[in-house]
Amino acid sequence: MSRWRTSWTLMAGAALVAASCGSSEASPSASALASAAATSSSTVASAPATASGSAAPSASPSAVVPSPTDQPLRIGWLSEPDTMNPLTAATTEAVEVTQLIYDKLMDYGLDLKPEPELASSFTQSADGKSMTFQLRDGVKWHDGQPFTSADVAYTYNLIHDNDLGQYAQFLLNLTGVKTPDALTVELDFSAPQAFNPALVVPIVPKHIWSAMSLKQIEQFRNDKPVGTGPYTLSTKWTSGTPLTITRNAAWWGQLPAPATITWVRYDNSDVMGQGLRSGELDIIPQVPPTVFDGMTGADGVKTVALPSFSFHHIGFNVSTKATSKGNPLLKNVTIRQAIQDAVDRNQLVQLCLAGHGTPGDTIIPAGMADWHLSIPADQQFNANPDKAKQMLNAAGFTDPNNTGVRSSADGKQLAFRLIAINTTDVDVCAAKLVVNAAAAIGVKLELTTLDENTLNDTVYNTDTPNWDMFVWGWDSGALDPSYMLGVPLCSQIGGNNDVFYCNKQYDDQYAQQAVTIDPVARKAITDQMQREYYNDAAYLVMWYQDKLQAYRTDTWANWAQIPGGMVFNFTRDNYLHIVPAR
Amino acid sequence: MSALAAAAPEQDRGRVAAARAAMGLAWSDPIGRVGFLLLALSVALAVVGPVVFPFDPTAVGKTAADILRGPTAAHWLGTDELGRDVFRETLAGAQVSLLVGLLATAISMVAGTAVGLSAGYSRGWLGGLMMRVTDFFLVIPTLPLIIVLAAVVGQSLGVIILVIGLTSWASTARIVRSQVLTLRERVFVERIRALGATDWRIATVHILPNVLPLIFANTVLVIAGSILAEATLAFLGLGDPTHTSWGTMLHSAFTNGASSRGAWWYLVPPGIGIVIVVLAFTLIGYTLDRILNPRLRNR
């Protein structure tokens, strides 16, 4: 799952709205990138102060234009991509790699504002229903074939017509893709578009993908990806080995400095931190909260705490399929609310994040300050075990024989399975605390830990999900509320929807906000959606964690410290703008 | 038959005396005595400790300042990643570690003895087949097998006990078989067979008691191995996350950055616990082996 990103949506939303209303041109030219880098320091300065006093360092990236070098960039990660298929990729790791292999029409820059990518210019009609992109000339796929508007049309139609993957949620109103010539694409929608899908949809080559059936595409592992991006995967990657991508010398943009980018798998974030200290790695996307403060003074290492567009949550299996093997008691909203009430989110932040985060409530991270809805304390399901017990008693879930576990009237125990990723220490920590909290209200949770891909396969088993509860997290894949709000859609069952929640009214509101361009009116709808999903309690949002990252100061310089993280963010521009430290 | 029945208690009495004598010899051996003392100490801590200092896994800290905190008057050995008392946790972990070690060894001994006895005693294809199975388990790299089994079957304490037990019986079976091979050719076995005793009776009543001392010495050594295996599994994250053992403590300490943070109080107590218990069983095991194994006996 693409999981974690904070939002700054007022800015981004405003930019998008401006673009859509005024049919203004997207900021052109690659030179805009340098100025974007320069402004990013102010972005950081104005970012909400993070807990722990680790103020974002002020080392602002200078406006240095990178030039290709032989130096490699080495990054640590704790879990691996599930696929190299950019359209069906679910894990953050897969998105991180494929976004450097595949280009999009537009992308987020270091200032987290839209910038052109494969499109050299972008206009939106006055009614907001039509978007026209002028494509770059002379762009070639990695296999040498020319890139044309036919590839763009193929990709958008493939996603929209087949409801394929997580990006389908942004193309719900797409009515047609026109290609007047080889370098022009027009997307037509049935309603005005508040969010520009060009910012997230990777473009795949028609000449390779059109040879496959839909079923083949859904299962396509894409071991030899062919994109238009700045890096290529030249050797087949096998799970368990480091993944290396190589600079594409024929890329259309300003060639980035790292000759190769290698991600090395670590089983443990503490060991990964040691790898950074000893110089085996150049940057790590995740420092364990317990060692973050201690690492701050280490030689040659710079630690950075950034607000994130992410949250960690506990999902409840609410699948209504007859074939679901989840415990049917969890379809009862009272039980879900009671479990939520039992958990003290502040305790989770204090103990599992060592204070480096904010207690969670709705599915839009607090970092997206302009879209996040704060649920008032007296309306929250949080840290109130007494209320939880009352709710369960009133609903007839009692423990007459004092076994410590409540049962329903027909004798079914309130005992559920809870799964967590064994390498995500903060999740295991939270799971243990939640088990304790649930036991205190007479709900028994049985904890098992798995590796991430096993958990992914277990949870996303749409037809026969054999699980009750899981601990996981989300990164918002876009700087817009539509990404996170799109997860619980009925249509995302089989896509991002990890708890199989389905609520027609919620879906209608989603469709409505997507075509509401006025930010105030749109926020009224998104607030309602957040509250509704919060009250339905299919997600227990535990926290919005700070992004704790660290890099070596003696290998690469010019890291832009932006909300959401230097790497593992939805902008890939840090990879393209760093320069050697010496 | 009546003569045989009368002889059995006589034999038993002799064996009890022999066992007592072996224990006495082990106690008089300085190495054996150290082992017994260490074992007594750890069993006492495991049994009495949690009664006097009960560990409450739900007694977690309140703020970030409470986690991985150094020793204080309230927490003699500091706190763990959830702010719980490491001293009490170590005592609770002793119980789980010993329990897993003993139960896994029991499984291993029963399986190993049964296979070794039948393989050694039966002359036909059964013995050959049993031995091939044993060889198969002997050459399998045990740790990877345990890891795979634990990952596939699950993480409950019972499964871990079963998995360790079923992967550690092969060497016992070999030892038992070799002893049975020599015993079955002895004259007394010929004599009993001539009197009309069945194979089952010969194997269980006459041969088994004679290999018991060897099995016993071996058992003590297997306990040490089982405790280590449990600690290894738990350290690798394959332990039962709902029970506190020394292995799971080391796992949590490691994954939560205790080493980077210099939180020695979380790493050292379970580490020392494992060393003491494994050392105790190893010392006793070797001493008994030296006394009971005829080939090693140097008296």
C-alpha cells in the first residue's frame, strides 16, 4: 500500500484550483525546478513544528544544478516492493522505485506544488471539465521507441475502463481521451475536476502493455520495466537482494547526479541506523523513534524530523461477502467503537513513537491542516474504557461467568485475531498496547506478527479475507484529500480498500467533492466524510507520526527537507537534485 | 514367567541405587556441583521470583520519558520499550524459557527413544527405514527448518515447543540405537528370549532400563539446546509475541534500539539468564555423561 504523506493541501489545493479555474498554464520550463528548490526552505520553516524539538534543520538546498557523476546513492529500506508494475503497485517501496522509472504527465516539485513532467504545458477549460496537455517532443521509452499521445490515451483508458488499481479513483468521471496529434492529449470529464489526476498517474508504454490481456496486466510483475523516466532497472531484481536502478543517459530532463540508486534491505531499523553511521548507506527513510534523539549528535549524520502525510491504523475486517473468513462480530459497529474507546492514542504516541507524533482521529492526517477534521474530544472514541464497557453492556455483550472475555447473546466470544508486520516495531508496540487495552474491556485479541508481503497478501485477499484486525499505515499518495478519502470507497474493494468498507452514501459524497471546485464547499463535504467514516469505526487511526529520517553529510548534499520526507515522499525531485558533498 | 516377575522389583531397586550413586558422584564432581547449584538458583528464581515480584505486562509507562529508562529505585533493572519493569520481566521470562526447554525436551526424548529402540531392536526393514528417517533429520540444518516450521505453522508457545521437540530427537535416537544394538546380542537377552518372552517385553522391560542412564545424561544436554533454540527463534522474531521469554526480551531490546541507545539493562539480564541456565544443564549433562557412559568412564 502506498502509505504515508501529510498534506499541505491548502497550498496544493489552491494551486490546482487556480489552475483549473483560470485555465492558466502550468509553470513551464525545467529552470523552475531550481527556484522551487530555493523556496523549499521557506516551506520547511513554515511547516508545523514537530514534537520533540527536533526543528527541521535550516540547511536549505542551494540552487545548484546537478550534473551526472559516477557516485552511487545508497538507501536502506525495511520491506520490499510487491511488484514493479506501476499501476498495481501497493507498497510505498514499489511506488518509490517505479516513480523513478516511469514519468507522469505532471508531478509535485520540491515545493510540493505541481510542475510539468511529460507534459510541457497544461490548460484546463473554464468549466473545469476538460484538461489539455502538450507533451514534450523527442521523449523516448527505455527501449528506444518514441513516446506519443497514444501511450497517454492507452494508460488513462486502461485504468478507467477496467477500474484498474489505486489510480482509478481519480478517473471516475473520465468520459474520453482525445489525441488530436501525437503530442497533444485532452482528458474530458463529465464534471469539473478539483484534483488533477496527471499528478499521480504513471504513463506506461502502449507498444508493450497492449499485448497483454487485463488479467495478465493485473498479475504483471514487470521484471523488466520500460518507462520514460530518469532511471532504468537494467538487471532483474529478485526479492532479498539489493535493488539497483541505473541512470538513463537518454532521459529528456537534466540528468541527475547519482549514477545508480540502490535500496538495501534491512530487517531492523536499528541495524539500518548503524548502517548509516558506519557509512554503508547515504540516507535512511526511517529512524526508530527510540534512537532518534541519540543519533542526532552522531558524526557525519544529520537527523531530520518532518511532518508527514501519513498515519498508522488498525483496520477491522468489515467485509460483507459470504465467503469472508473474518469474525462476523466485527461487522457490529458498537464492538468496533468500543475497541476504539478502549485505546488511549496518546499513550500509543508516547510509548511507541517516543512522543514523535500526534494522536490520530480521522483518515486525513493532521499534517494536511487545511483538510483535516479534528473530532472534538467529547465526541471521540478514545481513551474511555468505561464508556466502552457501557456500550458493550447495553448492546448485550456481557461476561456473566467472569471469564474475562465477553460473549454475544448466542455465546460467541468477543475474541479476534490481530496481525502486525514483524519488522515495523512501532506497529508491534502498538499492537501489544491495544491487546492490553482490549483485554481491559473484556475483548480478547490474539496477536500474530508477519512479514509485510505476507500481511499484504493476507489483508488484500478480497474474496476470502481470513483475518479480523491488522495494524498498518498509509501514506497519502497525493497532496489532496481525495487520496485518503478514496481508500474506503466501494469501488476500491480489490484496490486500496483494505477493510472492505462499503457505504453508498459515502461514495456519493466522494463523487460530489471531486467535482466541487470551491475549497470551502469542498471542505464541508470532506469534513462530513471524515466524520462519517470516523463514526463507522472501520479504521482505528492511531497516530500521525513524524517522519524521522537521517542522511550522511559527507556523501550527498542538497537534500531538500520537505514535509512528507526527503525520500519516500510523493515528490521524487530530491533524487534528481542532490549533488555530491565534495 | 513367575520367576521373571519376581526379579523385576529386584532389578528396579538395583537401578534406583545405581541412579542415586550416579547423582552422588556427579555432586562430588566440582563441575557437576557448580551445575547443580546454578540450576537450583535458576529454578528457585523461576518458581519463587514471579510470586514475590509478579510481572504485569499491562503495567506500561505513561510518557516517552518512561521507556527504556535506566535503573532506578522503583525499577531495579530499568524499563523496557513499553516502560515495564525489566527485573520482573526477566523473572517471568525465566519461567517461560524453562517451561519451553523442559517440554520440548520431553517430546524429543520420547520420540528419540521410541525410534532408537525400535530401530536398534528390530532386525528387518523397519529398523532400516527408521534409521534412514533419523539420518534425514540429522542432516537437515535444524535452525532453518525450525524457522520455516515456526513461520508456517504459527507462533503459539505450544507450536514452538512441538517444533523444537520434533527437530531435536535425531541424535538421541542414534545414541539409543547404538546402545540397543550391543544389548540385544547380550546373553541375558538370549536367555529371556529362550524363556519365551515377546519382543515387546524384551525391548521395554529388559533393554530400555539398561539404556535409561544414557538417555538421562543426554536429556540434560538436550534441555540446554532446547532453551537455546527457543531463545534463537524468539530473537529472530518467530517467538510467541504474547508470552515473555528471554528470547522475546532480547528480540524487543534489539528491535527497539536498546543497543544503539546504550540500554544495557534491557539486554544484559535475559542474556545472563540464558547463559546461567544453559551452562547449568550443560555442566550437569557432561558430568552425568562421563559417569554413566561406559566408554567415557575413567574410574
